Amino acid sequence: MFDNATVLITGGTGSFGKKFIQILLGKYSPRKVIVYSRDELKQFEMQQEFNQSCMRYFIGDVRDEARLCHAMYKADFVVHAAALKQVPAAEYNPMECIKTNVHGAQNVINAAIECGVKKVIALSTDKAANPVNLYGATKLCADKLFTAANNMVGDRGTRFSVVRYGNVVGSRGSVVPFFKKLVADGAKELPITDARMTRFWLKLEDGVEFVLKSFQRMQGGEIFIPKIPSMRIMDLAKAIAPHLPTKIVGIRPGEKLHEVMCPADLYYETLEFGDHYVIMPSTRFWSEADYSVNALGEKGHPVPDVFEYSSGTNSHFLSVEELREMNR
């Protein structure tokens, strides 16, 4: 699918973007790979690592629709990874978060349709399901924009879908680098918000592979959710610093005890496949697609009426040793 294709990724200098490009170049032979982001220093540093002839680096913000249109010219596939993701920063600067995560999402949609992009996948987060903070609310709004964007396309062929997953091991903003820095700095204890806390836990390369597979599976309008393990925050602390005691500091504003990726309220729109779930679009006018059979011919089935995919009730929890191995 990606051989001799032009692929653009917004927010391409982030943790996901770097790993995505590494895997894309390792597995395929794209005609052009476009990194679209607003940080010139990160782009300069990234060019030292990825300097293949197919690479292109565009300075630009997703708030700028005209620049997006210029960057997407003749692009075949787009991954929308750019976002403001820090929960406290979003609470303190709400309109800035909305401008990037909501208005920016619509700009990506408009540019993709204008440029005739074939397929677009937007990255979402578990915080978009039953959101309790502004970041999660803006990502839920973006999810709705991308799934509904298929209604705007008409016969022009562009299709939009979403991939939603949980916390990525070692990514910027992850608790792992924070804990490791505390240990390196000689901390006497690790701060824990709540001993009962759980999170979905995903290796970065697995997230990238799931996005690449979702391009092959998508028909347009789906929210793809991988089946991934959960971890307990106390087990993570033991894996990183078994010699340090922990101190309960209290849950932070906008934080949950457990994260949800498939809300119970949407059980009737949720399908289960072998290694993932799909939340179908609530309203669709562009096709009569049968989402129980994806573009690869894989078959899914409706989930039970009481189904909810939560990190707290997940069937697979990582052990301390598994967490320690992942963190290596």
C-alpha cells in the first residue's frame, strides 16, 4: 500500500512520528515522506537521523489551513498526530488547546479533501472516551470531526478514520521518564497519585504497526481500538525502582483512576475483531458499508450489552517483570 506513495504526518517530530517513519522506511519504499510540524529545532535534529532522498520537512502549524494544503499537495496518505496533549497545560490555556486540537483537526480535514488525499487516520487517546478534562474533550470533538468528515467528501474519494489507544511506554509525557529521572536524581521515594490507578500500556512500535494495519482495514468512519494490556501504577513503580518506597500524593485535576477506550454507552456501535475493536460511526451518508467485515476481509461481531473496555477490568494485566522488560 505504501510503496511509491506519498505519506504526510502532522506532528511528525514527536515520539510517534519518529517511530512511524522508522518503521515505514524499513518496511516500504515510499515515494515521499513529509514531516509537517512547527518546531524547526526538532526538524533539524530529525534530519540528522532521517536524511533519505524521499524525506521532506515542512515547517507549519495545523492551525494554518493554507500551509496544510501546500504540504498535502499530491499526498496519498495522511497521519494526523499533532496535538496539544498536556492535561494541566490544556486546563490553563483552554483556547490554545481548542485551536490546535479542534480547529487544527478541521483544517487537516479541509486540506485533505481539497488535495484529494486517499486515506487519513487521526490519532486519538483513551482520554477521549467519557472525557473529564479539556484535552480529552477536544480529542473527542476531533474524533467526531474525522468520522463525520466522510459525509463531506461526496464522490471525491477521501476517507477518514481514527485510531485510539492508551499510554505509550517511554513517550514524552509518560510517567516512565518522570520516574526514571527521579531515580537518577537520587529521590528517596516515588510519588503515586492513587495506589488503585491502572492504565492501558502500549509499546510505541506496536502503536505504529496498528496504525499501518488500520490504513489497510479502514472503509471510512471507524474508530479503531487495539486490544492491549493494562498495568497497575504500583507494579510500574516496583518495576522501575523496587528499592524505593512510594508516597500517595493524591489524584490530579482531570485525572481518572481507570481509563476507558470503548464506553459502555456505545456498546451498540462497537464490534469486536480478533486483535481490536471498532466503534462504528453513529451517522453515515457516504456508504452502506458493512463494518462487520473490514477491507481485509476480517470479520467482527457485536459486543455484549454490558460491554466496556476499561483498563481497570481488562483481562490482561502486565506483571512487574513484564513491565521491567518493556521499560528496558
